[in-house]
Amino acid sequence: MELRKDPITRSWVTAGYDEPVTAAPDVCPLCLSDENGAQPLLVLPPSGPAQVRVISHPRPLYRIEGKTERVATGVYDRMTPVGAHEIIIESGDHSQSFAHMSDEQIERVLDACAIRMADLKRDTRFKYVSAFRNEGMAAGQEWPHPYSQVVATVFVPRRILYELRAAREWYADHERCVFCDILRQEEKSGKRVVDSQGDYVVFCPYASRLPYETWIMGRAHNHQYEAARSGANRGNLAGVLGRTLRRLEQVCQAYHLVIHTAPNSLQKKSSLREYWKTIAADYHWHIEILPIVPGRTKSYSLKETYFNDLLPEIAAEQLRQLNTQLPVPSNPRS
């Protein structure tokens, strides 16, 4: 594998792939993570089915070893895919749904994301670290076991660069965070707000790219997800996230969920720190959830020209009306 840069869009692409690891179809590598001989990168109590574990991805897109120097091939640039690719095993229960986990269990997963993101940012080679989960076959889910992923790269993804530049320009003109301004307007209007709990608000963006696209954002300004502000309560985030996913599973069977956070501030190149010198004031971490709705998601073929046949105001109203209650466990007869 190698990283190749498109000189027009300036996006990096991971090209090629290692030979797949063959295994019996009935074997789940996440269920066997205790038995593969590798020490977990993180374990969060309690023990048993509710335990959250972090392991290295068995077939990583990015590897810790290697140098990050670019190699020129005419007008093109390429690099070794240096980075990190980790799996957060969200539960020891192979068949458990993330959307139907308790708030406490979801909070443990969110904590594991923050811990691993903060740890990987200590490596000054990595420019960007984020966490995401792909739910459903259409979203690229590899195993039915509930899991999320954490990835560290030596480049900043293009979508994040768009956000960073727009946020910096807005701050230069208004001396305010554009994300804070958006959230204030969404709450004042209320038309696209789906839910809220504590300091966190769920809404369908004004220019939603997809039907039922959903963002989760905190009212308190903070540019780094992994560095929680004093008084921040991830329990509230877990509660509102669980309800949001239980809503979405009633309108789609697959989605992409990504945590957008600020890039690594420990980069060796001082020019990067200078370029984003106002980032603590102008950027705002948030969660983006992109559902895959069969038959209505033309934007996946049109790519950067998005088409959404469902107004976000209508999507938000429909999501507000959906049931979010966790099923009550049945009591076995005594």
C-alpha cells in the first residue's frame, strides 16, 4: 500500500491493499481478541460483556512503522502509509447493537475514543486523529461485532481542511466561531433541531447533503473532542447519541459516523501551528452522521455535487416523532 496525492483536489488516497487474511467464515476476530496473543492498547472496566477493549486493526490501512517523507514521481507525490489504525471493541457481546446499548456503555466507548485520540496525538508525526464507525454492510462494516475505529494520519483529510479554512475565515471577519453561530441560529429556529440533552444538541444541517444527515454539537465552545472542557458530561452526549441512532435505524440500515476534531497541535513544523493559530477560538468539534438511504442517496454517485430530496426541516420533524426507548429486558420466570 501507499499514499498518493491528487494534485488537483490535494486529497490523499490510500492505494493498493495487502493480501487478505483468510479465516474460517464463522470466526470473529473481535470475539477472539483475548486469544490472539497481542496485548490490548486499552481496557475499560467493568470486566465481562460490558468491557470496552482497544486493539490494533488486524488489517490496518496505516502502520506505525516507517518514515513520512514524500517521494516525487513527476507531478505526483506519494508516501508510505504511516499512521495508526485501531479497533474499539464496544462490547464483549457479539450480537449487541450499539444503538441499543445503555448510556453508560456508550459513554465508555466515547471515553475510549477520547483516550486513544489523545494518546496518538502525542506522536508528532501524525497531523490528524479521529474516530468513526461504519454501521451496516452498505457502509463498509467488516464484522457484525459492534466496533468503532480510530485512525491517525500524516495528513489532514480534505473535508476537515475545508472546515478549518472556512472557520478561520469566519473568525477573521466576525471574531466568532461559525459553528457556535450555526448552533445558536438552529436552536432559535427550532425547525431542524431533533433532540438535546445537557449541553448537546442534535440537528439536521441547513444544507444537508443526504436525507436525515445529522450533526451533534456541544453548546460550550471546544475545538478538541479528546480534551473535554471542565464540567463537560459525556454521559449527556452518550444519551443523546443513543437516541439519535435509535431514530436513524428506523429510517435506514446503514450509516457513517465521524468525530470531527482539531488537528494535532504538537506538529513539529511550526508553520502548521502558525497557520492555525486561531484554531482554539475558531474551530468547534462535532459529530457528523451520514445515513445511507437506499434509492434516495444520489449524492454518492454525484460526489461533490450533493442532491437531497428530503428537506432537513421535514427530516428533523420525522426524526423527532420516532421512538427512542430502549427495549425493556424480559424477566425470566422464577
